[in-house]
Amino acid sequence: MNQQKLPNATAVLVLGIVSIVGCCCYGVLGLIAGIIGLVLYKKDNALYQSNPTLYSDYNNLNTGRILCIIGLILSALYLVLNIVMIAVFGWETLSDQELMQERIRELMGQ
């Protein structure tokens, strides 16, 4: 029997990679790519589970899902870190390196 590829397996894999790389963009791009990748995974997984012998690249789909989950976790952590940094130091402090060093010294008690 001729097996065909899952329609979104490659897209899920690419979105998983983008979600890991995108965590460096304040976490927002990684969150968006990871969520879209998981939604596409859910659709293709349901398609595969309905008839497993018809499709061939389920391994790519699972790898993409794992990458999306890792990207979501990294992006969420980085986004929370950015929010905490803005709450503690303020937006102006993050823009000015000398002011940031001064605030860190104040926090350390030096």
C-alpha cells in the first residue's frame, strides 16, 4: 500500500524549531509558534490515529511536538523573567546600562 505523508508534520517540526529560537525574542514569538505547532499536531495526530497504516512520517510529528513543548517552556520562562525584570528595575533602567549597574549595586547592598 502506498503511504502518504501527514499534511502538517513538516510544519509542526519547523514551528517547533522556530519556537525554540523564538524564545530569544522576549518569549512572544516562541509562544506563538509553539501554540500553533501544538494545534497542528493535534489535528495531524487525530488523522494518524484514525488510520495509522496510511501515513508514514509520524516520527517527524512527534519530534515537532517535543520541540514545540520545549520552545513553549523556554519562551514562557523568558517572558516571565522579562516581566519580573521590568517590575523590579523599571523600563528606563533596562534601557540604560549605567543605571542598571547602579540599581543592582543598591539591591546587593554595596
